[in-house]
Amino acid sequence: FRRLGLRGMKQRLLVVANRLPVSANRRGEDHWSLEISAGGLVSALLGVKDVDAKWIGWAGVNVPDEVGQRALTKALAEKRCIPVFLDEEIVHQYYNGYCNNILWPLFHYLGLPQEDRLATTRNFESQFDAYKRANQMFADVVYEHYQDGDVIWCHDYHLMFLPKCLKDHDINMKVGWFLHTPFPSSEIYRTLPSRLELLRSVLCADLVGFHTYDYARHFVSACTRILGLEGTPEGVEDQGRLTRVAAFPIGIDSDRFKRALELPAVKRHVSELTERFAGRKVMLGVDRLDMIKGIPQKILAFEKFLEENPDWNNKVVLLQIAVPTRTDVPEYQKLTSQVHEIVGRINGRFGTLTAVPIHHLDRSLDFHALCALYAVTDVALVTSLRDGMNLVSYEYVACQGSKKGVLILSEFAGAAQSLGAGAILVNPWNITEVADSIRHALTMPSDEREKRHRHNYAHVTTHTAQDWAETFVFELNDTVAEALLRTRQ
Ligand code: ADQ
């Protein structure tokens, strides 16, 4: 945008994501209370210079009546948010079905649950149909608010059909699409029945972004193998038209974490926790309770560590904070009981009358409590089986400025490519290796801890969420400008 000499003017940006960054609660027929979730994406976009951003997405609630819809639209407008209204049936088929039951496990190499596999195959057509209809509903809202020159940034696997809907409407729209999950190897991706349509739609975007170079490479090879298109160093070419494909690793708003550590409320939490766990080393896990996060494997590795290192019994504690998600899905309910059962068994086996080795909480923590936990713990365990990036690892590093704790990180998280030199990398499926890494982390000499931490801290504080968003928007404008020049030559 700056290269186009338009610095000083505000670039209008429409950010389209499945969920708006708000939680909406109805307080009366025409009254809503809204709470903005101050996540990474929100602060990333607030921090982008020269950009005037608006969000388009589903508010996460069913609002069947017009009075409610009008009131919610008005309340959201004050937060620069525009709602897409989805009814229960479409949410069931598009969101719970196609997105969460098919694309999510497939993109994380988990396949589908065995007993559901046939049912999923049978329902596939109707779920994909609902997915396309839902994407069209997002597109309709974009058209209503679009002005010439706007940049449209589509997010994630929920909206892979959106670039096509948008370009079919107006070929001149500047469209970018970014995937927050891994893009799997083409061997996995090609099992998806709707593989052709989704790839063709994503290729309608001008710029396609992934967290890592590997995901970008998998995407390009899927286009080559499935569509027979040529991959170039710049992206994918189809009949003279280039879709740029590149890696844009996300970051966090590290200053927000550093500032939080200075707040009296956070300092209070820190001293309470320090006192509570005095004399013991503390390890931390913070995850959404999802199969991709490898929580049962992590806890089993901790059990193995306790088994093999009896001298550490009662001297180390694991705090596992697991916020429940998709609680109405049977697979997730099963995962919760599985985790509870393993934790109960280990606490029964290694606990005493006054202390247990694992504190497991099934809930979300507020930002201040989370920062305090990140700051006081000696080791963080991030053992995702697959993870697009994993921001918890970044947040932990950002809060460890003084303690310089050790990060144990799965090699299957995108973050392994940026924090790999400072973290202890593990294969989360190998619980012996993870147990050994726990011992290594707990006994690591302070000069090695400092060196590892310095590397990661420098990365986390210089590759921020704001840089990520700014680079993506800049590259999108640049890509469109270059394509325009090419067609004029
Ligand atoms: P997620 O799968 O949600 O994101 P992650 O990147 O770790 O995973 O982000 C989770 C966020 O939720 C963090 O900001 C964390 O602080 C917060 N969180 C998790 N558990 C919590 C708890 N118990 N209490 C409070 N807060 C909690 C998806 C992809 C990732 C990718 C991101 C961003 O799956 O791979 O890194 O998008 O692109």
C-alpha cells in the first residue's frame, strides 16, 4: 500500500472469519450485551498501521427473529463488527458437520472417528452443500458492505469456498485467504471428496497464506497432483493467472503480556502462586480440550516421568488448564472423560494426603491469571499432535522474561519452526522421549536455560501479530498491483 504511494490514506479492510471476536448475550427482546474477546487476531488488526478494519462473521448465537437481528446488528456496529446470521440447521451441517467433523480432523492428520466414518460418508454431500451455502451467506454480507478498493481477508478452513463466491461477484475484489491450521500432505488431502472444488475456490484468491513454508508446499503439491497445475516459486499458475502462495507465520501482541506482568492484580496472583507451590517445580499445560492438543499423551508422559524418577515425587506438579470446546460433540466428551480418568489414576497412584502431582482444570482462565501462571512456572509442556502454529508457546515465552523457564514443544506444531532452537523439541507420540525431556528441562543448568530463552524471547518480541497482519495486507495489495501491471504490459 505504501509502495503504491498511498501512505497516509486509510486502507479499508474487511476481515471475514467464521466467528466475530465478541461474545453476545441477549438481555431482552431488543437488547444485547457484548464482550469483545481480546485475542491475538483482534490486537493484530488493531495494530496494523494505516488500516481501517471491520469484521464480518457469525456471532455464535441463533437469532431467529428480526427484532433481535436488528438490535444485534446495531450493537455490533459500535464494535466495528457486522453479523452473518446462520440458523441452527446450517450451523449443525456447516459448522459442526463439515468444518469440525471433516476438515478439522483431516487437516490435523487425525482422520475420522471409526464408528462415525460411514455416517460421515453418507452425510457428506448434504454437509458440503450446507458449507457452500454458508460461505455464500458470508459472501452476501461482504457484497453489502464492500466499496471499491477494499481489501478482503478471509480466514481459515471454514471459508475455503468464499474466495470463489467473491470473485464470481466481482473479479476486481482484492481477496486474500489465510489458513490457521496445518495444510496436510497432498496424500491426506486427496482423500477429501470435495478436494477439487475447494482447491479451485481457494485459488480464486489473489494471495493464499499459511503459517509455515511446509504447509504452503503441501498446498502447492495438492494443486499439482489434483488439478494438474504448475507450481512456481511464487505460487500456482493457471492459464496465465498466478495465485501467490506464501508463508506468513503469526505472532502475538507480546507487549500486551509484558504490560500485564506489571499490573498489581497480576503481581498478586504471582505471589499467591509462588507461595502455594513453594519448594516444588511447577510445569504448565494450557490448551483447548481438543484431540489435536495431545493432552492424554502429555499426561501419560508425565506419569512415565514420575515412575522413572521416584526422587522427583512430591517435588514437581503439573498444572493442566484445559478449556472445553465443542462440548456437544461425542468425541470431545469422550476425550474429557479419558483425561479425567488418567488424571485420577495418576493422582491416586502418586499423590499423598496433602498433595497431588496433577492439578487439572476444565476451564478457561482470565487473562491476568493466565499471565501469572505463565510467569511463575518452570516448564511449559506444549505437546500438540498437530497444530497450525500454537500461540500458547509464544505467550509462555513472552511472560518468562525474568524466570527463563524451559519450553518443551511438539515438533508437529508450526511454532517448532520458529522456536525450535530455544525449545526442547519432542515427538508427542513418544512418551518415553517426552518423559526424558521433562527430566532434562527440570535439571537444565541456568546458563543453558538463559541461552535458549534469549533466542525464543527475541523471536516472540520481534515477530508480532501486528507485523504478521501488516505484512499480509501489504503483500496482498502488492500482489494485486503487480498482477495489474502484468496485464497492462
Ligand atoms: P487454537 O487451536 O485455539 O488456534 P492456540 O494458537 O494455542 O490454539 O491459541 C489458543 C489461545 O487460547 C491462546 O491465546 C491461549 O492463551 C488461549 N487459551 C487456551 N487455553 C486457555 C485456557 N484454558 N484459558 C484461557 N485461555 C486459553 C488456532 C490454531 C493454532 C494457531 C491459532 C492462530 O489451531 O495452531 O496458532 O489458531 O493462528
